Amino acid sequence: MRQPQADNPAAPQPGTRLCALGELADPGARGFRFRSGDALFAAFLVREGTEVRGWIDSCPHNGWPLAVMDDRYLTRTGDRILCAAHGAVFRLEDGVCTAGPCAGERLTPWPVAVRSGWVETA
């Protein structure tokens, strides 16, 4: 799979510190926006226990951002990712849409890693 950063000059370089692990609720999510000139890179993190996964903030149904309010990517129960525009629901572990207009499609991964208590781009 091609790295999503290769397509976007605003994407942060590997090793960029995003936040401390303790700054992410469990379960929880946090969005990030990076700009370079006219280019914008939007992505978000989801924490579930000790696992942190990164996703490009773009619904496979229409390409719009998933959250309409900052950091509101999860369902009320915190066990799924929700597209606020169309109600599509995605699994935390693999980004596969289980309900909604893009069922069977998946979110685009954003490679991240936890190192020494920090979440960084990988």
C-alpha cells in the first residue's frame, strides 16, 4: 500500500510527535490538521487500551471529514468511528465500514507509533 503522506506535501514527516499517549482518552480520538501553502493534511488518532491507530480524516463515501466537531470521531459508546455526515460506522481495529452508504469500504490508515509515551508519525 502506498503511504498517504506521499501524495500530500502538508503531511508531517515520519517521527513527528503528535501528542503524549496520556493526552488521548481511552477510548478516545483526536484530530490533527497540517498546512503547507495551499495543501491541507487532515487525520485523526483513535486510542483503544494500549493501541493507537491513525486514520486519514476522509470518509470513503464522499471524501468529507468524518467529524463535524473537533475530536468527535467516535460513537457515544466509544466502540466505533462515526461519519457525522452520513452515519457510516467503522470498526476501530481496521477502519472497515460496517454500516452506512460505504459498507465494506475502509478508512485510509495513517501510520503512527507509540514511542516512549509519545504518539508519533511512523
